[in-house]
Amino acid sequence: MRKLVISFMAVLTCMTSAAQQSGVQETNKAVARAFFEQVLGQGQLDHYPDSHAAGFVAHGASHDYTLAEDMAAAKEERAAMPDMRVKVNELVAERDLVSVFWTAFGTNTGKGMGFPATGKHITVDGMTLFRFRDGKMVEEWSVYDMLSVMRQAGLLAAQ
């Protein structure tokens, strides 16, 4: 009987832990969605720190970026495409990670990101992987096709 009670308690503990993990993952997905759709997609850049930890690091191709550098890059994107919107296509959570498949679109009517204003409409898909801790993003890895963005802006010849 004692073994049965211990086994039952172990199963109950595992189920409770899994339910808690699922709740945390859903919360993290909601934070990631709000970041893309509201902060980036609606230009609410003053809310950037609400979803990011103070020690946040964005891992880039050539170097890592601080929270301040990542925010500055978002301001450059918004300057280049003041009407930019971001659609979240898919969210997947596993452990402390959230993956976001997104589409950004807008018109390049302003100077920014090293681009002159071209008046061209731009659409780009990308994927971002966030690591969360205590409900905030602490790390980011993102990929998107900058070559396509430059071609759509008319800055490079289409192939």
C-alpha cells in the first residue's frame, strides 16, 4: 500500500509540474506575441523594456547586441518603415524557449537602417528564438532575408 501511495504522489507531482510548465510556456508565448504585434508592429517602442530583462542579449551574425542596441535597431526599422506592421504566423514553446515565425511589412518612406527612403513596399518573413527567464526575454536569435529587403526597396537589382 505504501508503494502505491508513493507512486501516486510521484505521478501527481509530475502532472503538477507539467501543468505549471505549460502555464509558463503559454505566458511566455503571450509576451512574445505582444512584443511582435504591439511593440514592433504598432510602434509602441516605449514598451520594449516590459518584455525584456535588463541583461538581454541579441545574438547577431557578427556580434552580440545589448538591449539598448536592439532597441536602437528597432527605432531604425520604424524610421525606415513608419507604417510597419508585424504579423505572428506561428508560436512554439519548449522548456524556456519560444520560437516565433513572423512576417513584417510596410512602406520604406523614411531614412533608416542605412537605407534612403524609396517609397517601395517591403514584406519579409523571419524567425526568432527567445530564451525566457522569469517571464522576460533574456536571449534572442533572429534570421530574416536582408537581401530580399534590399531588393524590394530597389537598392539591389533583382535576380
